[in-house]
Amino acid sequence: MDVQLQPLSKPRNSDILRILLVDDHIIFRKGIASLINYQTNLSLVGEAGNGLEGIHLARQLKPDIVLMDIRMPDMNGFEATEIIKKEMPCTKVVILTVLDGDDQLFTSIQAGADGYLPKYFEPKQLFDTLEQVRREEKALPDAIATKIVQDFWQTSGVMQEEQSVKILSNRELEVLKCVARGETNQEIADNLKISENTVKNHVRSILEKLSVRNRIQAAVYAVREGII
């Protein structure tokens, strides 16, 4: 088994993100591990070489965020993500992808992933993505977000917004439109003249009412239903 536990050398508090890394390429893993270990607000608590090992460590370590590769032996990242999100919904999962197919993207969305990061990322992209996921914001590179909107607009039957009005309040619809445009919680708060905590409460209510797992699925819903 290619499982490694990392010593908790940094003080554990709510400001430090505990990261589990799941990828079968050890050189790539060590590169990311090096980046994480140099950050005072990040802690790499474990490494795994496939989805089964990743699930085992996620259950044991309860990380804040899992960085998850897609193509791995024994169990791929899609299956592992779905299991982790069902068992540990508070644990965030960021998919590491080479963007070599639209099917991968949509399968990741269905599995409940909270963010997506191309494997050719710059260090700042990694840190920004982790921070966005920590803040429960949509963590999608612009190119991927645009692709989602384009593909769902072209392939899905657009329904009337009135159907969503029956589910969401007017304020929740306003927040959902902002979420679908990729705005952060603070940007939504500034635009709607409400507090950031109020935005977070509205987002939680939207996810619950729409029976979706995260902001990305909510954004996809908004596009599919013609809300934006």
C-alpha cells in the first residue's frame, strides 16, 4: 500500500488547512507536498496512491480538503470522491485534472467535487484554490467555468425560471445568480448590500432546497434552468 502519514509538525488550529493528497504519481505528489509544507497555513497530513487508500486515510484523518487525482489504480478519483462526499460531506475535494475530456468534468461535478485544478497549475493557483474551497466558494479556473456554461447551455433543455421561484425565495434567487457568475461570498455581500454571513446562510439554504452538494452543482442548476 502506498500510504504515508505526515507528522503534524505545525500547531493544529482552525486557521491551518489539513490536506490529504491522493495521486498515484509519487514525483508529482512530492512536488505538491513540498509546496504545501512551505506554507504556514497548510498542513499535509497524509498521502495515498489510489482511491481506496484515499478513502481509508480520509476516514482516519478527517482532513479539511482532499486533493484527488482522477486516473489511479484499484479505484479512480471519481468513485473515491463520491464515497468521501457521502460519508464526510464537510470534507472538501479538489479534483486534479489534465482537462483531457468534458466527460471527466461532468462526472466530477456529479461526484460532488468542490473544485478543479489543472495539473499544470502555478503554485499561486494551488494556494488560491485551497483558500476558495476553504471559504466555500466556487473553485473553478475561468476556462472550466466557461466550458460548463457553454456545454449545459447547448445540450440541456432550458426550463422557465418560474419553476425555481417555487423553491427559492427572491433573495435566494439573487444569491444563486451571483454564485453562478462565479462571485465570491464577499462580492455577493457587497453587491446585495448584506453581510457575508448572511450570504453563507443563503447559500446553505439554496444547496439544501435544490438537493445539490456544493456551489458548483448549484451553478450548473442555475444554467440548466435558465436562471442566468
